[in-house]
Amino acid sequence: PSLVRSTAMKFNSAISGARRKCRKAHFSAPSSVRRKLMTASLSKELRQKYGVRSMPIRKDDEVQIVRGKFAKEPAGKVTAVYRRRFCIYIDRITKEKANGSQVPVPIEASNVQIVKLKLDKDRKSLLDRKKAGRQGGADKGKGKVTEKDVHMADVD
């Protein structure tokens, strides 16, 4: 019997789609690449304000945990971005050890949403470039499909 394997469309033929090679690339990635891997989506307000969906997370950003055990906690400031372990630490997100001392709990960057950005000139320029790139796609007719578009597609 022939086995049909359905995979996502590959965009770059120079990069392997093999699972073990992807995992090796991920876990042996340098810090500069890990920065991009450790991105978080922006809140709806920030998304509206800057026209950007996600940003690499950084130390003084304010984030809301949206997945996992601490999802009900209020937003907190990022105290550390630990790229080697692919995790971030947030103030007030701690657990108590058996001896009574408090230790910070590591949270994956993908499980948080940025609610307040720490902006400097480099971050502002990144936001401007990302927004320009998104608008460039909109000019070419790319983007969200509206109900009007769907309705017009049926009209012949």
C-alpha cells in the first residue's frame, strides 16, 4: 500500500524539511537566531497601534501569560530572557521550594502576549520596517479575505 504524506508547503528549497535536521537546527541555533525564535504576539491594542502581529521578546516588556498554569495571573514585567533555555522569567511568577525559598518559574515565549513594549530607537525602526513590509503585501492585493470578496467570487 502506498502511504501518502501530507506536509505543509515548503517555501525555501535550500532548507531541509526533515524532522531530525529541523530539530538539530532549532536546538543548536545561535543566540541571534534564538532571538527571532523567541517571539510573542502583540495584544490587540498594540497590534492596532503598530500594525504588527508579533515581536521578539525582550527584557523590560510587559507580558500577559495566555497559556498554562499561570494564565490567570495579571500582566508582569519580563525580568530575564534566557535564550539558552528558550524561556523567559516574569516578575511575581515564582514557586516555593521545599526549603521555603522562592524561585522564578520559566515560561516559554510563545505562551505569552506582549501588552506593553519597551521602545528604543532600534525597536521603533524594527516596528516601522515590519509595518512597511505588511503594507507592501496589502498593496499587492494580499491580506484578509472579506465576506464581500467571497460573495463577489460567486458572481459570474
